[in-house]
Amino acid sequence: MKRSAAALVALTMLGLGAAGGYFAGRGRAALPRSVASTPSAPAQRTVLYWYDPMVPDKHFNHPGRSPFMAMDLVPKYADTSPTAGVSIDPRVVQNLGMRTAVVEVGALTPALTAPGVLDWDRDRSVVVSARAQGVLTRLDVASPYARVRAGQALAVLLAPEWASAAGELRALDAAGGAAGRDLRQAAWHRLQVMGLSDDEIRQLRAAPSSGVVVRAPVSGVVSDIDVRQGQAVAAETTLMRIDDPSRLWLDADIPQAEVGGIHAGTPADVTFDALPGRVLHARVQALLATVDARTRTQTARIVLANTDGALAPGMFARVTLHADGGTPHPLVPDSALISTGSQTRVILATGDGHFEPRQVRVGRSAGGVSEILDGLSGGERVVTSGQFLIDSEADLDGALARMAPLPEGRDR
């Protein structure tokens, strides 16, 4: 019994030792194969913090949902490229609804709006004056702005010089022969030299003391009356002025800094508060040579037809002038500009979710577009929506500090 138990224990120990050696051998043989077949572990990027792109100045030390917007927090990595730009996840760009536009090169055609006032067309004004010294024994048109027609009686002028010459002509009617005929012809010619027509000479010869009727030379509106009935006047005294209401002047006051590109022939659109919905299309007749010292404005004169009589001198108008374009420059939408007071910049979309701030110098603006004098050359793509968020991210990342400045003295 004792020998059988000892033999059993010896066999058991031998079996355990063999099994241990077997498994130990398997482990040593399998280890090299396992190590050779295992791929290298990817390098881990260091996350500085997580943030919400809509609120980039708020940082979090763990991923998750933003407490501000319904979106996931985005990691900020320590290995961000130290360039003047920033990289944003394309999904974030899509969620923000970001829009871009290509910078085109062209000449800006600005539309300038200026106030204007209607006035009489002085090129068509006709002045009625006294042709001799005398007395206005009658004034047929005594109220300003009365409408008159050509040939209508305006006043009666009794001139002693005319009456004397007409009396001599009347006295010579009885003279006979060739000498009498020559004297009458000379007297008639004298009255013509005094400015009287043949009809007026006949009128005076019939009644020298009746005076001469002063008639309207043209049809129009008597805009000024400078005399009164019974008044004594000297030769060439202005009695009244007649203006043509069918054509008027519109004088628009243009700020001196905006007159570039405005000249004779510049198209203009004119509207009036008194005529809602009506737009008159005209052109500048002349840009007057003087500048108002008080308002620093220059007058652009426009001629408007007034065939229907709807316009009247003194009416206020709004004038939109379409000035000529200047030198071609890169043009960007106004919505792409970020102005800080000390500088102006845009955000360039350079592709693959990368954005770069670029300082620019802005020129004139018109129609929602601004010309860029420095900073862009054309063909770039600028961000027009959501650029303020990218600009904030660029500021946090230090990209604005690395932004290339404009040449000295040209940072505006």
C-alpha cells in the first residue's frame, strides 16, 4: 500500500512538471510572433482644451456638448501650425453656414445721392427793360408768377424823347416834294434807332402823348417784377423777367470729396417727395467751377424737361448720380470687412478648413462693395458670413499677432 501511494504521487508530480514545461515552451515560442504582428500605436495629439466655436473664448477641460449651443465641443490641439491662420473642423464650418466670395478686380462705379433744388432755367430767361427814359403810365401785369403769352401787353411807357421825335414826324406829314419826303424818312429812321418798331412808330405818330405799349416778347411766367405803375424809369431799367416753365434747372450739392468721376454727361436719377414713384432720368449739364466755402460742396447742374407742368421752382429733389469708375482694384463685399477702428481686415478661406486673417486698406464703397487698395490682389476667397467667429478664434490662437502688416503709412 505504501509503495503504491508513493508511485502514484511520483507519477502525478511528473505529469505536472511536463505540463508546465509544455506551456512554458509555448509561451516562449509565441511571444516573438505576437510582438511582430502588433501594429505601431498612433501618436497621441495633446489637447489643450475644448471650446464652442460660437463662443471661442470659453474653454473646457473635457469633451461634451456645449452649454451655449446645440453642438459638440471642439478640441484645441497643442500642435496647431504657428502660421497666421487657423484651422476649423469642416463640420463646424458647415454647421455655421459659412459663406465665401471670390475677390474680383474691377473699377468701382459709385452711386452718389445728393439733395437738389429746382430753379428756373436762366438760359431761357428773357428780361423786359425800358428802352428809353420815361414814366410807366400803366402796368398791365402787376403780380409775380403770372402767366403771359407772346405779344401780350405788359405796361405802357411814356417817353418824352419818343414823343418829341414822333411829333416831328407828324409835322412833316404836310411837307411836300422830294425834300419833305427825305425829312420824313430821316425822322422815321431816327425813331427806329431809338428802338421802336414800325407799328409803334405809327402808334406814336397818331398820338404822341399816348406812350408805347410794352409787350411780352415770349410766352412764359413773369417771375420778377421790379417796377410799379406811375414809376419813373431810366433807359435800360429792368421792368420784369419772363421764364420758361417747360424746362428747369436742378442744382445738386455734391460734397467736394465726392466730385471725382462726376462731369458733364454723368447719368442722374431724380425723385421728388411731391411725386412719389416717379423717377426722372437725366444727365449732368455742367459741374460748376466754384465750391461753397460754408458747406464745402460743388454744384452739379441738371436740366429737366417739364412739359406737363408737374415741376415747379423751389421743389426739393433727391439726385442719384452714377459717377464714372476709376482705376481697377480688387473688390470685396462690405460684409467681408472687419473694422476695429485702428485697422481693417478680411478672413481668407485658403482651403481644407484653413482660414487666414489679412489686413487691408479700403478705398471707396458703393452698392455694397468696397475697393481694396492694399492687401489683396484678386482671386482670393474671402469669408462673408461667420468671419467674426473665425476672427475671434484667430485672436485667441495668436494668428492676428502673426498677421503681416501693410506697408508703413498705408494701414488705413
